[in-house]
Amino acid sequence: MEPKGNKIVRKLIYFIIFAVLVAGFVYLGEKYKDNSLVKTYTITDYYPEADSELFEVVSGSRLINILKSKDSYLVLIGSSKSEYSKKYLEEIQSIAKELNIEKIEYYDLRRDKTQKNSNYYEIRKLLNGFLTTTDGSEQNLLAPSFYIIKKGKVAYYNTETVAMKNTDNVDKYWTEPKEIEFYSEITVAINKYYLNK
């Protein structure tokens, strides 16, 4: 039979271990509670200078719904680490403000493309024929690109700089004549296919 003093010591040790475990769970729960929350991104999370009133960030699943919708949408597909996407967004933002556009859907493809998840493949499928053909003769979803979606169909798309190599300088490409040409083309397309002018 175990002495009474040893039983008390053992129970005290168990209680201390239990209290430490509970305190540890509470501490770790508080420390990592934000990890369980779904982050809602805004355009300024990707591009700090962008107009948060104009751009609505959408997930891959939301973009799929937009591409199947019977409504009209302006969609900008970007990649937040790309200087070309940043410049392209600035150009589109300038045009949208001039035309009093209220909203452009923004989809950042980096996560879905890196994971090569089902959203990425479904978006590629829905935009097939309106993507960039790469070396392997395969249609690829690349950024930056701009789409006017009307009644579930692509009415217009522009992939002006998706095929640019990383060695090309953004400022070298976007000369004043190139900006004027781009501005004109996008303005005409938005007026024709989105604003019905």
C-alpha cells in the first residue's frame, strides 16, 4: 500500500500538469485565433495605391460564378508580385475613373495558380479561347489581363502584357504612345460592350 503522503504528492503533480496543459491550450488558442478566420482581402492588400472603392477583390470560386453569370462584369486578373500587373491596374483604374465606372472585379491568380487547384483549372476552362497560348501550345491563364463579361460570355479581352519577359522593363514598354493606344482600345471596348454606348 502506498503511503498517504505519496498519494497527495502524485495528485498535486497531476493537478499541476493539468493546469499547465489548460493554460497552454488557452495561450495557443489566443495566439493563433486569427489563423482560423477567413481573411477578406481588399485591393490595397495587393496594391496599396489602388482605389479600394473601385476594385472588389474576388476569390477563384466567385470569379467562376461571375464567368457563368448572366450579368455584365469588368474583370481584371492580376498577380500582385508583378510590376506589369501594377502598371496595368494603374492604366485600367485611370480609364475607369474617366468613364465613371463604379466597380471592377479583381482576381489575383497567384494562390490558385501556385496550388494548381480546381478553381484555377475551372477558370481556365471557362476562359478557353481567350487566354494566352504558351510554348507548349497550351492556353494559359496569365496576368495581367482584362475581360468584359456579358451574359456569361467574354465580350472583350485584353492580354496586352501577359507574355512579357521578366527581363523587359515596365517603363520601357509603357511609352506614351503605347499608353494612348491602350487607353483608346480599352475605352472603346468598355463603351461598346459594357456601357452599351
